[in-house]
Amino acid sequence: MTASADRPLRRDASRNRERLLQAARELFAERGLDVPMDDIADRAGVGVGTAYRRFANRDEVIEALFEDRLADYLALAETALADPDPWAGLVAFLERSLALQADDRGLKELLMRDRRAFDRVASARERVMPLLERLVGRAHGAGALRPGVTAADLHVVSHMLGAVGDFAPDLWRRYLPLLLDGLRAGEPLPGAPVTAA
């Protein structure tokens, strides 16, 4: 890194960077990840040259926003872990994380379909899974969760419900209660859960 790269951005440069990120956040949520840099610059009210001075390409913008969304997911999991009722915390995490996906088309594409993001999503999963394991462990400890359900199962449930959003963004709300009934304590599940591999 050069000395100039280590220096903080000037106030106007920092403001432009934030405007670009906000514009990209809105456009990605509305239209998905294929929004051109020109459209992001236009929404931010800056020239495209300014956009490329702040970000070399759209992937850099996606990277910056993905970190923000990951922080949101981690915060949702921490809030769920703080709920004194383990089952309620687990349900709240699923509801809020699915709502986050439904409201952000770009995030959903990143999590489900974008092969460019494979390493990024795998790294995020490594940070989120320990929190999900704690959520699952608490629910098992309270006798609220079906034996054999794992954090990996919750990950799959999230993907399944996210996929129904292709038909209508809020359709997951219809199917979440059905899946929650299946996750509640009862007979052990047959078969083994998915693994990271």
C-alpha cells in the first residue's frame, strides 16, 4: 500500500463514497447486482469519473456493501441469542433474516446465485455459523427443537424460503410457519444434515 492509500479520504471524497454506497444499496435492492456503475453514479448525483475514483469497479462496491449486510446478519443473530426464550429467538432470527433477503434483491442474488461471490459467501458463512449453532443449541437445550436439527438445516431452510421469493417477495411468510412446525420438537429427522462440503 502506498502512503496516499493509507491516508483518510478528504471530507468531500468520503461524502461521495457514502453517497455512492447508498445509491448502490438502493439500486441493488431494487434491480439486482447487474446495475451499471453509470446508474450508481447518476443515482448518487456524482460523475462516473468520481465513482471510478472511489471504486475501481462494481465488484468493489458489492464487496463494501456485502460487509455491511454481513454485519446486519451478525447483529440479528446476536439479538436472537439475547432473547430469553430460545425458540422465540430462533424464530425471530429466521423471520428477520428472511425479511432482509426479501427486501434486497442484490443480497439474495449474492447469497443464492452469484458464483463470483462464492468465496465471500463461504467466508461469511464461517462467521455466521457459530452463532447459528448457538441458537440451535439453546433451542435444543430448551427442548423446543426437533432432535437432529442442526445449524446447517437452518441454512438450508433459509435458502428454501428465499427461493420462493422468486414468485413473490413476501411468499416466504406463508411457508415459514409450515417449516417452523416441522422444526419444533418431535420425532428425530431421518437422514443426515448437509455439510459445508
